[in-house]
Amino acid sequence: MKHSEAEQRAVRAGAIPQTMRAAAIDRFGGPEVLTIREVPVPQPSAQEVLIALDTAGVGGWDASFRDGSSRSESKRMPLVLGVDGAGTVVAAGSRVRRLNVGDRVYAYRYDNPKGGFYADYVAVPAAHAAHLPDGLDLLHAGAIPAIALTAQQGIDDALEIQRGETLIIHGASGNVGSLAVQFAKLRGASVLASASGADGAAFVRRLGPDAVVDGKREDIAAAARAFAPHGVDAVLAFVGGKALTRCLDALRKGGRVAHPNGIEPAPKKRRGLKLETYDGEPGVRQFERLGRAIEEARLQIPIAELFDLDQAAKAHRRLAQGHVLGKIVLRIRAL
């Protein structure tokens, strides 16, 4: 595949090297298989942009690609991990109109065939990237594309939350849940947030829900009855299991339940309840809506820990320890 004209000009000017650093694997396994490699800079097509990355998010899906529980469709090694991040457009294909060289963007593409975001550069379809919302810097922008799209689409699309409705967000101390709380409040909902542990409850309380319950130590069903005596309107779940079953028991007849695909164990369908599964999807319209919501909500984006790219294995070891309050982020370039 040939370089786009824009990229060829940039390469001739010395702005884009032929190779780059990337945190990649050549076999499946634990965090130790993730090492720094020198790999070719990906070549964007006519409909793609090449982004010089400043930051990349670290999430459980990355670990699943690393250990082989999720398999990349590319089936090529070395496999560069990472599904989202933020940086600056350094080349744009001939058919790209919305984005230009020099634009600061954030982007998300799951299982990107041209390599992931744990790298100096990434090439993605232009529809999978967008200008940074006002007030969002590259650190926080790189932390959220995947989780923010999933959170917002759960609130606005899967559940279509309306002002005045009551909502349980189960797993609110997780990365997606912590953003979902804020998007739900933006829509005018009354939110009961279930969190994990006393520190998780304290973490979520700072994000503005109407009530918080510690799912490890408190009775979720009792908290839900006190929160909405006639039953809650909806549940947005990011964690499965028995505690989620108790959340569903608190729904009124005709109530709605939504969760992203992949939570285990997933809730079973019940008569009288509407169950919706979904995936957070990128796209031009989706990023436009997300940008507006981020600006309107003045979104708080908690960062748990920041690691340099060459510490990617260390970041995955921290991820494996669990109970991470906030997002783990890789710093590709000095911020």
C-alpha cells in the first residue's frame, strides 16, 4: 500500500519516520510478554488519518488481547495493543475532509487492523477520530474514547434516560460507570450508584450521584427500595452476578435494563422487563454527540496512574491487581 500524498510530503520533510516505538506482543501470556519493539509506521489509506500519539488508554480489553482470551482478526505478530488514545494528526488521506494535519484529536478503534495505540503513531479511519472537546487536554482525552462512548450510549441510546427518571448504575466505580454517572446526571436522572468497597463508594460520591451503595458491605436491594420505593425505572450494568440480580429485583414493571456485551455473568431476560445489550460504537455522529455531552457535563475524568510507554508491562501488572479507581494511561510523549 502506498503512502498518501500528505504523508509522502511529511516523510520527505522528515516529520514522519519510517519506524516507531510500540509496546507489542509476539506471543500470548502475562504482562511480561509486552515489550517495546521497533516497528514500521502504519500507512494511512485515502480515508484514514495518521496520528502522532501523546497518550493511550489501558483497559481490560487490552489484557484480553495480550493473554489470548480475545483474538485479533489480524492474526499477525508482533501485535501492537491499545484501542484508544489522543494526539495530533500528522497525515490525512485524500478523501478525509473533517480533519487536517495539525488537529488535536482523540480516537477509538477496537482491534485496529493497522495496529493499536500503544505506539508513537496509529492509523485509523477518520470517522473513528474527532477534535478534542473544549476544555479537554491530551492526557484526559487519551483516557476516555472507548469508555466515554460506551457510557454515553448506554445512557442516551440503550436506555434513553429522561429527566426525572430513577436509575441504578451498577459498577459505578469502574471506568465506564464513573462516566455514566455524570452523563445520567446531565440528562436529569436521579442516580443510585453501586460501587465496590468503601474507597470505591467515596470515589463515586465525588462524581455527583444522588445516592451511593457499597455493594461489598451494604444491601443493594434495601438501598434501592429506599431510593425508589415504587421501583426504579432503569438499570445500567457494568458488572454481572448476584448483586446485579438484586438490582433487577428493584425495577418497576416495564423497567429497562442495559449492559455492554461481555459482562459476566450476564443477566437473564425477565418477563415485564426490557433488556438491551450494546457496544460503544465510534463514528462521526457518535463523536459529535459525545463531544457535546463532555462539554455540557464538564466531565470529571479520574486518572488512577500514568505510565510511560516503556512501562506498558508494568501498567498491565497494575491492571491485573484489580480495583483500579480511575483510568490507567500510557504517556507516549512528554506532556
